[in-house]
Amino acid sequence: MLQQTQVERVINKYKAFLKKFPDFKTLAKAPIADLIQEWQGLGYNRRALNLQRTAQLVMSRGGHLSLSDLQNEHFPGIGDYTRGAILAFAFNTATPVIETNIRAVFIHHFFPTRKKVHDEEILALVEETLDRKNPREWYYALMDYGAHLKKLHPNPSRKSAHHTKQSKFEGSNRELRSHILKLILKKSQTLESLQKTLRKPLIAIDRNVKAMEKEGFLVRDDLNAYIIKQ
């Protein structure tokens, strides 16, 4: 949930999501419509679908996510950072992790005059300074400190070679996808009914619903209208 989403927006959603889906079994069996409904307001709905697919994979292996599974297996939507974060925060394992606030700390102190600092350079420093007895608390401290630094100085993360400014949601294709999904959550929709409501070019609507169909969100019913996949 925290991927590209601010903590303030996540906290209440996180609590509600855990109440609705308290374990791997519940999440794995949940209807996609219920899953997406709980995810509304966070954006990037593929994250929710990947989370459910991970739960289904865990259940197929006995219902327990072990440390070795996480270290050695591939799970949908879990890349290097997310894997490292789970290892550090859930398992308290001494694993090098970089996220925006941690990146800000190391750039501020070790690369104050540099631009285009690569994560490989930062990772080496993270590895060297890592508290191996209690990495979880160490990362908590780094992240809090990084957030504090951003209030005192121009965001140091902007000096990162990997820094990208997130595009505005309003008027974006992400917003259009969100509107499409909300309408289909309420009832089935044809391309024509979507266009009539959204007043957007049919080609853009068609492109997005086909993409969401391919991603596993939507299917077509007997009347060729789009519905949420069961």
C-alpha cells in the first residue's frame, strides 16, 4: 500500500483492509470486487490483485510464508525493494533496503554536492552501516530522520539518479482507469455506456478496459458488457 502512496492515505485503509482480509486464506478466496472495493482511494489497483495472487500462491504451499520462500521465490508484484522491506520489517533480517527517506539520509550526508547518485552507491553504504542486531528499529530511525530532513532542506532524493516526479492524477490515464473501474463495480458496462457517462474518447476507454481484462480485473458477460471477474 505504501508504494507511491503517502502514509497518511494508507493508515486507515490498512486497518480496514486487515479487518476485511485478516489472513492469507481470507484474502486468497475473496471476490475481486470486494478486494477492489476495499482498495478504493489508494490507486494502482494492480497492487491489490498482485497481493491476492501472492496470498493464493502462499495458500497453495501450505498457507505459511516462510523466510526461505521470501528469499528464494518470486511473488507477484514483489520486487527487490518490497522483498527487502518485508525481510527487514516482518522478519527483522539484516537486509540492505532503500526507500525514499533512507535514500534522502545517505544522499544528504555522503553526497551533499553530487547529482545523479545511483542506488548501487547508496546500497554499499546501507550495507556497511546496517545494525545487524536490530535492523528493523534501525530502518525505522532512518526513515523518520529522512522525513525530518525533507522538512529542513530541499528533498535530497531529487539528487538520486532514480528520482522521478509522479505525474498528476487529475486528467491522467490513471484517473480514467479509476473511473472505469468504479462504474463497473456498481454494475456491468458496455463501451458505449462508459463513453456516455465519462464523455471520453471511445478509443481511450476501449484501450483501458482491454488492458484491465488482460490484467485479470474484468471479463465480458453474455451481453458483451464488462463485469468484475469472479
